[in-house]
Amino acid sequence: MTSCDSDYQLALSLQQQFMEDDFNTNASSSTASSSKQGPTNIVDPQWELIDPNPNVFALFQEFNKQFFWKRLDMVEVRWSPRMTLCAGICSYQGHGGLCSIGLSQPLLKLRPRKDLVETLLHEMIHAYLFVTANNRDRDGHGPEFCKHMNRINAEAGTKITIYHSFHDEVNELRQHWWRCRGVCRNRPPYFGFVKRSMNRAPSKNDTWWAQHQQTCGGEYDKIKEPENYGKNKSKAKTNKENKIDPNQSVLNFKSVKSPSLNTPSTSALKTPTVENIKKKSPKKIQNVENKFPNSSNHIL
């Protein structure tokens, strides 16, 4: 092999090495840039560290642009502190009226970010169907709902489902328990128990009450409630009664008069007249009138 051939082989090997190094450099730079931009999947586990408690209103605006073509600009989004049976709800008022999305604060505040995102998107699909097609069938989850659900799941990597299943959280919030005295306490699946998150005893206002009266007829006794529930309620009531309104006038408060030895009574400050003196000493007044018959009634 001549020297020219050896130089040629060396040049080829150096060129190959240079191309490999350049490829590795470009790959590492692209990886670094993508890591700086953040994950593209909106439910990627990295979001739990980057933004574990997102602003739900900012998420709504972003998803409205990305998945719903800005058709939900007039839809309201709000947190609900009293929703305990479902994670989210989409409500409609009037024909073509207000559309509102409510998110359960008790159920979602301790759940992973992924659950909040998927619940919000679920309710946004309901809102989109209402705004565009006046579809009010919230419980149907028909073909149109499934079409948009599958579309967003494919684009965003989410796993939006038809129903929200947060059974553990719902049961944890049911702190008020009642149990029937009648025969239904031996019947599955409830065995006479009624568990609620609010202190609302079973009554005729429940849809199942008439059937219960026919088949059992027993009365319900409360057997469980949150710790210090009654004490906290009475304490709050007492504090409310004793609270002083800063806008209330001082004149509205009843003042307690204490007797004072140095302050004369109002009766002692009255101007003495002849009539008053006559009542106390009529003989002296008669003598004065006899001596001065033309004097006035007031004593100087």
C-alpha cells in the first residue's frame, strides 16, 4: 500500500468520526431543548413536579384554544366547595343561556394533577356540545361525546372516561351516618345505613322514602358525625352573637347608669317656683304674700 492510499484511508476515518460526533452533538442539543420546553403530554408525570397545583382558569383558556377552537369563551368555570358526590358538573340555564362548569374542591384538591385535567376536559366536552349543538343530555355520553373524548385522548395522551370514579374520596366525606331500627338493617347492600356529607337526616324529601315506609317503616337514629361537630357549631354561634359590629353606633348600646354622690338629681336642678314651695311650706308662703301683696309668683 502506497502512502497516498494510507492518507486516503486516514482521511475517510477522520471524516466518519467527525460525522458521528456532529450527529451526537445535534441529538444531545435537541434533547436538551425539548427538556427545557417541558413535556408535550398534558398529563405527563413531570407536570406533577413542574406545576402540581395549576390555575384552573388558565388551563381552561389553554384547552379552549387547543381542543375546542375557542368556542367556549362565554362558558363559566368555578370551584364548588359543596360538591361531594361528583368531581365535576356542567349545568345549563335557559334556552341558549349561561353554561357553567363546576369542579368539586373537596374531591379534587388532594387528587393528582392528572385527575383535575381530565375532569376539566370531560366537562368542557359537555359544554362544547351544548354551545354548538344545544345538546343537554349530560348523562347520555352518546356518540358525539365519545368522538370528542377519543379525539382529545389521541392528541393529548389523556385517558378521559365517561364517568368519574373517586369512590374513596366520596366515602371519606360522608361523615354523617344514620341507621334504621327496622328490618332493613338486615338487608344488603346498605344494611339500614344512610351516609351523607351534610347533616341532613333521612326524611320524606328523599326519593326512596315512600318505598322504605312500605317495606320497612323503621325510624333512623344518627350514630356518627364528625368529631366536635356540635361543639364547633355552638362555639361559632356564640362568637357570632358576641361579635361587635364596627359600623354599629355607640348610641345603640344600652348604657348602665351608676349612682353618683356628687351628681345632683334632675329634680334638684329645677327652678323653684311658688307652687313648689307652697307644697313644702305653705305657712311661710302665706306670710310672704301678706307682706308683699303686689309681688310676682317667682321668687328671686
